[in-house]
Amino acid sequence: MAETLTAEQILDAAQDVLRRFGPSKATVVDVARALGVSHGSVYRHFPSKAALREAVTRQWLHRSHAPVAKAAGADLPAPERLRNWLATLFDTKRHKVLDDPELFATFTALVVENSTVVADHIADLTGEIARILRDGVAAGEFAPIEDVDRTARAVFDATARFHDPAYSGDWTRDGIDQAFDAVCVLILTSLTAQPGREVVQPH
Amino acid sequence: MAETLTAEQILDAAQDVLRRFGPSKATVVDVARALGVSHGSVYRHFPSKAALREAVTRQWLHRSHAPVAKAAGADLPAPERLRNWLATLFDTKRHKVLDDPELFATFTALVVENSTVVADHIADLTGEIARILRDGVAAGEFAPIEDVDRTARAVFDATARFHDPAYSGDWTRDGIDQAFDAVCVLILTSLTAQPGREVVQPH
């Protein structure tokens, strides 16, 4: 098997091992054993345990993000598209927690330990928001935005309660969907606002 | 001393004991010993360890909330008042973490273990936001709001990154003040918006 061993196979086995042993105990030797290969075969693809952990974390994030990325490109007016994107992000994360809480906890721990992965993931997400904002402004569906990237980050931050794993304990509570709707209305009212009254500027 | 022992003195001693021993180890006997009284004297004021822990947690929250409550009643137009209230909440919490991280961690743990205290505290905070919103609508400084309490909660949720202790690790990062400003602008633009364009309603 070692001869045809692919990075993909290693990542799948590593995910399995992480789920079984937990992120603090899983080793490269465990992954190699699960595949029936020597640990040298694993190291040929991933030069260190840290590199393997990072790769498996990125793969997990990438896979679970697929429906959200799709929502970013949906053929909808920008306000609906943003709302749908935020709802898809929330639903996807919520399902990940409910469907397999252990795996979610494992990967949340892995993500948190790797700040580059976190930063790249947030950059992807805010990039998708920025794209929707730009399209909306261009189509006249959103009011002009002075700094799109900054506003995209503000939208991301303002919805943290509905996508940050730190809040996953709240996601099954009564009223969480109403709370999500209220924040969406607040944000969309802001983005679609007619400029008119003066907004308090930061000091 | 036992004869003139007040609830206030017990709460101060309990805070001290909690700080020294940590929330999992501190006992009523430790508090009594620190005051030079019998544990019976403490129980005369607080019928159980849980009652004492709850009372000391409420006192800590109440004291640290004083500047925020003051900002809620400041003599300012509602948009500035809301912005100032949010900034005061953020600053107060940030100072608590930086000035005495151990005490902050201790009380965060105590607060989290007591869901009634959390619920009451959140009700106080969203109540202060609702009061500012109502004043602003009455003065024509905010656009009409369909459900003030719901919107107040949305403002609270949308700023979670800047007051929820789960994020305290972020509060000294570069760019956090800009991020806070951006979320404030997003919220205030929404509240001061001229109704005009249609907002996407929740499904």
C-alpha cells in the first residue's frame, strides 16, 4: 500500500485517528499503523506531526466550508445573498456540532492551536462577505460603502454569536433563530440605508 | 467581631478568599477564618455556600457595572449615548481583565456556573440599551423601531466580541479598536437609517 499512498489517504486516516484518540494523544505512528504503512511513508508526504495536523485541519475546514462558499456565489440580489450566506454559515456550523460533537470539539481544538489556519479561514470568510458587498453596491442594492473590507469584517464580527465555536453551546437554545434574524435585520438595514441622518463617527 | 458582622464584610472576605484559593477550593470555613468568626456566623447571613457564591458574584458584577449604568443615563443625544455606552462597556471589561486577570478569570468562572446571574445581568444590559433606543426614537434621533427589546438584544449580540469574556484574549490585539468602531458604525447606521429601501425579512 505504501507505494500508492496518497496525501488524501493519509489525511482521511489522520482524521479518523484524531477522532479516536483525541488531539493530544494522536501520533504519526498511529496514523501509519491505521494505514498499514511505516511512519516514514507518512513523513514522505508530511515532514512533521505539526505539518500533518495543520493539513488535516485545513482539509476539514475546507470541506465543511463548501456549502458556504457556494452560497457566496448564489444568483440572488445582494441583500438576500448576504442573508442566505450568513444563514448557511450558521446552519453548517450548527449541524457540524449536532451531527458529531466529538469531531467538532476535536477540530475546534486543532483550529485554535493553529493561528495561521484561523487567520486564513477568517480571510476567506470576510472575502466572501466583501464580494457580496461589492456586488450589492455595484447593483445599487446596498448604499455606497467607504471601506468594504472593514465593513465586511464588521459584518463577520457582528454575527460572531452565530458562527464562532465559542458559542456552540447556545446554538440549540430556544430563541436563537429569532436572535439571528434580529441581528441580520440590523445589519441589512444598515447596508441598505439611505444616507441621510448623520452617523456618529468614532472618536 | 461576630456581633457586628455585616453581609458586606462577608462578601469582601469571600472575594478575597476566592481570589486566593480559586473558585473550586474556596470554602465557607475559609471565609469565616479570614474574618476570625465561626462558620455559623457566615451561615447566619448566607444559608449555603451556593448562596454566598451567588451573592459575591452579583456584588462583583454590580460594582464593575457602575460606570456602564452611568453611561446609560448620560446627557447626550441617543446615537452618541449608545456609542458611548458600548465603548464604556468594552473599556470597563477590558480594564478588569488587564488590571487583575486572575480575579477576572475567577469571577468569569463563577458567573458562568450561575445561569440566573448571567440572565439577570444580560437583562440589565439589554434594558439599558432599550432605554437608549426608546429615548432616541422619541427624540427622532433614531428611526422608528418595531420591537425595541428585540433590537436591543440584537445590538447586544452584535457587539459580543467586545464584551463577552469568551473574547477577552482578543481585547489587547492590534486593530481591536478599529474593529469595534466598524461594528458601531454598522449598528448606528442601521438605527439612524431613513426607511427607504426594502429590508430582507427573515423567512
